[in-house]
Amino acid sequence: MWQRKNFSDCADELEQVSEIFREGHLEKDNLRPHEREEAMRDASVKGRDLLDILALTIRRELDDKTFDLPNPKPIVGFIKSGKSVLVSEQDQILKNYHRPNLGSNGFIALHLRTALNKIAHARRNQTGFYVEEKVHDVILCGKEWNRKEKKVILWIAVISIIDLCEAVRNLRNDIDRPNAFGSSIYDS
């Protein structure tokens, strides 16, 4: 059974899964509709698992001070949080997504560490995606406790899978631990 040895292996696998999903969604593969649906569902599950592995593993390595993120910190998407985010806006962006411009409608740059936190804490029933041939965005919505204001605030994160993979590939990659990244249960 193949095992991922480093961050780059995870990023490569996630990029392959993303390509399968994008090709299926854009009907650029040669599959029948039911085969396409199954391939996309499998890719979605694999992608979610890989995102979870990356989120947990990289955050743990950062917390343990095994390495630091490079400067400038990698930007992998956009985020909006705080008082201005309403449940209706979360619902709206999931239904009618268009890629926000940095700074538009209160969205700011989403750095890798924050993106990993959002992946780990997203509400599973409030996620979506947007794909084009060279674009694969994951839309995550959630809520968190704001200690300063002593109340729950909502957030919307848009993560570019392609930018995330590139950022992960650029991390310190000499950490070679056989079980740190989990076995690929999809390759026999």
C-alpha cells in the first residue's frame, strides 16, 4: 500500500483528485453520466479526506514548531468574518458563488494557516465548490466564538485548491514520517 511521505505527496494527490473532479463537473472526461457521478463523488470524498489530513498535520507541525511558514505567508483564498456576515450571506454565496475580488464586499486575503483552521472547523452542511478548467474553489462557512466581543461570529472562507496545493508543496518538505500523513486507502 502506497503511503504519503511528505507534504508534497499530499499536495500532488489532492491536485490529481481536483483534476478528476473538475473534468467530471465540466464533462471533459469520457465517462457515462452515472460513471461520472460516481467518479466525482469518490473524488469529493478523497479530497475531503486529504484536506483534513493536511489541516491536522500541518497545524500540528506548526504548533510543535517543527517549521515556520515562509514569508510572505502564502495566500490561498479569501475570507470574510465578523459582524457583517449573516446566515443569509452564507446561504447566498453557497447558492450563487462568484469568485470575490480581494477587498470586495469585505473579503480579505486568506493565509494558509487560517485556511487550515477553517478546513478543520467548517460546518459540513455549509460547504460548496466552484470549478472552471483551471479553477477549483471550495467554499466553507462556519461560526466561531469571538473572545473579544464575547459572541459568536460567522465566517465565509473561499479556498483555492490549486493555490493550496502550491503553498503546501512549498513548505519544508524534508519531514519524512511514514505514518504522519496516513495511508492512502484508495490505492491497493
